Amino acid sequence: AQTLVVGEVGLGGEIRPAPKLTQRLDEAAKLGFVRAITPPKTAINKNIEVNEFNNIAAIKSLFTNK
């Protein structure tokens, strides 16, 4: 509930930056989100923990039980 996932997914499963990503992260921090899952090379935000992933398969591994 405190994790934000933001970005665009390409047909090959790659994660690309969404427009105005830095502003989205700033607003998410103001709303109480503590971590974000974003595409690689995202601007660092000091108010929210940023985890970078380059494809959807890597993100899926976060939400599956092993």
C-alpha cells in the first residue's frame, strides 16, 4: 500500500520513463508513499526510496511467492 509503480511498459516488456516522472515522485512522497518502482536512470528523490527495474519480469518477481 506504500509502494508506487510508475513507468510505461513496451511490447517487449521493457520499462520506460513516464512523462514528468520526477514530479510524480514528488507528489507520491507528499501523499505518503515510501518507495517507488521506476525505470532505470530515474532522477533521485530524497523523500522516497526508488528501486529501478528495466523489465516487467523483474518487477513480477517482487510480487510472487516463492
